[in-house]
Amino acid sequence: MDFKVNDIVVDFTATFGKNFTLVDILQKPVFKDGIRTDEVVNVYNVVCLDKKLKHLNVKIMGSQKVPTPQDGEFVNVSLVGAVARPYVMNNQLGFSVVADDIKVIKD
């Protein structure tokens, strides 16, 4: 049986933890068959507080779910239904992360 790196689904919580801080939100165009569409995907830049501030870009389709943090502001968030898949680019391991939702954790 042949396995490809895209067949691997990572145990998200064991790998990245469950405590995240939102750093920024970017909107990226969605491409289908190499053609840019009118759709956008929101990319939430978060750091993993449980894993020495490792950085993740989490893609979530649809409208922006939470406000963009202001400079110097720390916004703790939880990721709902997050799935990470590994990939290799330039001999470096990376992760493509998508989630169903992101929610602000209020203190």
C-alpha cells in the first residue's frame, strides 16, 4: 500500500497544544484550477502558547470570525475543528492547517 505525506492526519492537540494567541488576520484569494475566484479565505496567524510560541497560519472559509488584534494586544483564541496535514517544501517540514471556526477566549 502506498502512502503519501498528504494521507497523514496529525493529532492536532498533541502536536500544537490547545492554547493560542491571535497575532494577525489576512485575507487571501481562493484559486480553483489555477484561476483566481471572487472567494477569499481568512488566514489567522496564531502562536501556540503550549509549544514555545510556534507559529501557525490557520485557514477558515467564510467571513472574518473575530476582530483583528490591535498592536500590542493579546487575544487568546480557541480553534474549532482544526486539522493539520504535513507537507515538505525545500526539505522543510510544514503544516497546512484548516479549522471550522475560531473563538475569542474571554478572561
